[in-house]
Amino acid sequence: MCPMIDDVFSYRITKDGRVFISWHGRQVTTLKGREAAKFAASIESLDAEQAQLLMARLTGNFKRGNERVAQD
């Protein structure tokens, strides 16, 4: 299991279709419309690790710091 994957991300889908993604209990992003519907449809078929990685990717600010390692 990846060290980042400790169920640090969570999500909540509202009745109107919006998706709130939280990191350590703090809301970090909101998805609406087509993006929220796509997320809701895909998250159900993912295992826990894949779901965590998807939420990390959608937040957009959790990939910093490792780009330099990838270049080396």
C-alpha cells in the first residue's frame, strides 16, 4: 500500500449532485455538474486505494513535491 493511502481523503455527495472532497476532515474541493456525475459513477467501482488516488488527483494540489524525484 502506498504511504499516502491511509484514507486521508473522504467525499460526500449531496442530493443536488455536488461532491465535496475532504482531506483530513477539511473540505478541499467541490465538484459540480458533469465532473461530479463522472466522479460519482466511477468511485463506486474503485477499491479503497484507487479511490484515494482519484480524490488526490482531483484536488489538484497534492502532486507537488514529487515532480523533481520523477525527473531524476
